[in-house]
Amino acid sequence: MTRPVSRTSIVLPVLGWASADNSPTIDSLVVLLAFIGLAKPAYALLNDLVDEENDKITNPHLPLPSNMLSRQEAIVCMLLTFIGAVVALYYAGSISQSFLINVGLLFIVFIAGYLYCIFKHTGFVASILAAIPFPIGVIMGWLVAGGGNVKNLLIVAIYAFITGFCNNVLAALWDMDKDPLVGNNTIPVRIGPKKAFLLVVILNVVSSALIIFLALTIPRGYYCLPLFVAALVLMVKSIQPLLDKFSQPNRGRSQRLNDVWLWSFGSYLRTISILCIFSLSLGLIVGIIVGSLSENMLRSYNHRIVEGTLLKDLQQISAG
């Protein structure tokens, strides 16, 4: 595990799957989940490989800069997981006839990921590139399910793009203490952390309006509103404390990750509320399972990777 797991990036393809009105099968959902489980580590490894030199300063705890993983091993792992993702898409294509389109979209995701690392110094352009995989994930899930209502797909894809953009700005806020050292002029570095976070807040207002529209136009979509309102309460409650903390320098990545927990959890619940618009039972099940798994994996990431216990264990094994 090279990066903390993004709950939203897991849920969004499932959201695309649920937004299709073509009576998708459970088999196609299982295949989609297998694809997500393989494509995400491949994408993370690509990011690590391209950004290895900068990570030596900004994220020295990661497997490549800390020498837990060699570059050759990372390339092999990336290729194996990428091939596994393509195989999953091939099987999904036998269900929905979407294989070639989805493989093309998968390549676009990886090209965008590569370009993001190259243009990370540009700020807004980098955040746009980082956001591209999010709506593509929605589209891929929709295709695996067999397609259907294009209007709903478009609204969900716009929501996914805004979410991906905001997630990247938040990630840049975690690293704003070290990004200037490697020339990463991210949005928080360019306009300041408070203005960057206020931009995230404004964009979340826009994306919340999309949720309300779906909830009021899809039959029984209003069932999601209690969860949606709870999510907004958590997010609004965290705004002022975050504005205060973002102005404090040198808090470090781990502390800043903890700082944004309430906002991030509220944002996750908001995404689950959209899934509940299309399927209340699926939304609740996916929300609980993915939320629980990601929290456990985040704690493990902080303990094993960021705090260096995994590296120490490996060094002791080598010494023995």
C-alpha cells in the first residue's frame, strides 16, 4: 500500500454502475469491484514511479524513496495489476460489450496520471488532470452496467469531476509545507491555504446542488436527504477549524490528514447519499463496507508506512 485509500474513488465507479437504468447484474458489479481493486494500486504505483525524486523530499516514507521497494519491483507490480485490471474489463465486456471502450478509457486515466506528475508545478492544470480519472471511473462503471440514462450519467460525472478536483486541492493542502521545496506550485501554494480551501467549499456548494436536483427528480431519490443533510452538517462544522489550522505552518502531513478527517468523512457520506438516490440498500451496504475498510487501511498506512514501522521490520528481517 503506497497511498491512503480514497473512499470516494472506490465508490464513484459503483455510483456510475448504479446510475445505469439497464437492470445491471450482480456479476457485473463484482467484476467492477475486482477492476477497481486492481486498477487503483497500478495507478498509485505509476504516480510513485514518475514522482520518485520529488517524493524523496515530500514523502520520504513511501516504499520507493525509502528503498522498501526497488524501481524494478514497482514496475513489475504496476504491470501485473494493470494487466489484471484489463482482464477484469475483458470479463466485464463479455457481459456488457464495453471492453474496447473501457480499455481506451483506462489508458486515458493512466495518461492523465502521468501528465499530472509532469505538470504538478502548474497548480490549476495539475488539479484538472488529477480530476479526470474520477468522471472516467463513473463512465466505466456505467458502461460495465450496460449504459442507459445519459442525463443522470452526465450529472454524476460532473459531480465526480468536481470531487476529484477538490480532493486534489485537499491533498495539496496536506503537503503544502514541503511542495515548494520541489517546485510544486500547487493551488494552495499559489493562492494560499485559506483561499484554496474556500475554493473547495464553493465547489462543494455547486456539487451539492447537483445532488439535490437528482434527489428531487428521481423516484424515491428523496430517501437520501437525511444522510445528505448529516453530511453537510459535518462539513459545515469543520470549515472554521480547518481555516484556522491551515494557517498554521509546519503541521506535517500526518497531522494535516487528521485535521481534515471530519470534512473528508462528511464528503464521503455525501457521495454515499448520491448512491442511495439510485439504490438505498446498495448505498448503505457499500457505504458501511468501504468506509470501514478505508478507515482501517488509513490507520495501517499511518502506522506502517508514515511512521516507518514496516521499514523497521524489514530492516530487522534483513539483519537477521
